Amino acid sequence: ASKNLIIKTMQSVTAKKVSTMPLDSNEPEAVALKLKIAKAEEEIENLKDL
């Protein structure tokens, strides 16, 4: 998994959704990356509430 991809996605988290990422959903690494991004999105949302 590319850390740069994760960082870019986190930076534009309000504009992007995991489902729109151009990743093959059948690839285990892509699925794992989507899960990491989804978790990062949740953490960002939690920080907004503080």
C-alpha cells in the first residue's frame, strides 16, 4: 500500500469517498487500503467533534 495514496486521500477526505477510489475491490491489498482509509475518515470525523 502506498503511504502517499493514504495521505492524499486523508487530505481530501471531505471531497472523496472510499467507494470512488480506483482500486480493484477484489485485490486483498486494495480492500485493506480501503479499510485503513475508512478508519482514518472515522478518526478525522471524531477529531472534528472535539
